[in-house]
Amino acid sequence: MEPGGISTESSENEEREIEDLVSSGSTAICGTCNIRKPLRSKHCRFCDKCIAKFDHHCPWIGNCVGYRNQPFFVTFLAASSTAGIIFTVFGMYRVTLDPNCPPVSIYAFLSLFAYVGFFVWNYTHMFATMCVTGVMTCYFFLMMLFHVKQVISNITTNEMENAWRYSYLQEEVLDGTEGTTELEDGARITVHAQKKFANPFDRGCALNCLDSCVRPAWLAVARKGVIFADDGLVRACPSASGAFPDYFRVHDISQIKAARVPSYRELMELRSGQGTAATNKKYERLSQDDAVEEADDNA
């Protein structure tokens, strides 16, 4: 399935914006596709196009894993793991049906050793096939667990490997070790800003699964909600409710944070006054003066 290739068609305003970014030396431009790269996207040199929410290029399927086919890729890994387990169990059971097969007991080491010896000697080709299948089954099963964890956390393989390259995955924290000197209550303190990993797309298990798997699968099955360009690639994929970001059009992390709906976990943090949501400026309570000013602006 198409992984989520981003259309190279641009409007006049977008072309002028790209020219301005190029003249300013911005790195948010894909020099091959000549488009402004949305957040979480990357140009794949094998597919020769930019992929929305790029995860990785998979040699097993000969295609990229991106926003539109990620749920189907996880299903493929689960199906491959299940098929390998069924084949291995059936092969082992088939050997036990041989009248000459020694009795097997999981509590007796010698009986297991005799069973394996009988298996290797009389069913050599099946044993070799099952060894290869067992290794591949373990590989696919571990890959499935890895990608399920990514879906739950709403992060991609590319972001995990290159988190240090993406500014939207970093936030500054202050400690009192070294750095610039400031005054506070008449005393000199030393403040040093450090960067740590922070995932702004993590909204809790339920919303992450909806964003990464349920919504892309529904869009593919329903065949609506996706705007295609004349080149056959995706132009936009807006959310009707606005609860989920359009990974084909979002270019700034502030666009996501401004429209971001807090998850159940963040609501609980706000209620308890603890956690990262409680210190997020977006969720700070307005003072009376700020509330009056905001009401005047809305009016």
C-alpha cells in the first residue's frame, strides 16, 4: 500500500514561501522534491519521494513505512509471527505422530534429547526448515513488539534513531551546574540550560493508537478524508474534528501544540497539579486581567 507520499504540487503562495526559505538558508526544504517538508517527514532515496510520518524503508515489503500504511505493516508483522508459530508447532506435532518417535516429556531431559535426535535423523529437511522459520519468527515477533511500542508512544523509528537532529523532539531544562550567571533575590546563581528528549506527539496510549493506527486504517478502508493531487500523491489529510494533526501540511510544532487536545493522562496531571501537563504554559490558568483581555479580543 502507498505509504503516504507527499505531493510535489504547490500553489503560488507556497512556491513564494519556498523561495523565501531557500534564500534564508532553511533546511526545511527537500531539494529533490522542491517542497517544504512537513514535520516527521523524510525523503526516501529508494522510493524517490517524501513520506509523511516516515518510519523506515522496509526491504521485506520493498516499500516505505509511513503514515498511511503503518497499521497494515504492524498487521503484517503480527500475521507473519502467528504463521511462523503455527508452522513450528505443527511441524513438531507431526513428528510425534511417527510410530517410531520416542515418547516426549518436557520434564525429562533425555526424552527431549532423544526426540531432537530422532527429528534431525529422520526429518532432516523439515528440521532445517523449522530452524530457519524459528529464527525468522523470533525476528518478526520482536519487530512486532517494537512497532507496537512505537504506536503506543506515537514515535517513529527514524525519530528514535535521529532524535538529536530534530529540534521538536528536544526541550531545554535548567540545572544549577554551570552556565550563565543571573541574579535572584540578591544572590548570584549559575544556570545552565540542557536539552533532553521530549515527545510532543505522545498523548497517552488511547489517543496514540487512534492517531497512528485506527485513523489511517479507517481512511484507507473508507476511501475518504484524503485529498489527492494530480500526481497521484497526497495533498492533505485534514481531521474533521481537528483532534489529529495533518502530517501532510503541518510544518511547525507550534501548529500542533496550539490545536492540541489534552489527553486523559494530562487532564489527571492538571487536576493533581503534578507532571509535565501541570507546568505547560498552554494549560496555565488565566489571571483575572488576562481573562478580561482575552474576552475583549474575542469580542
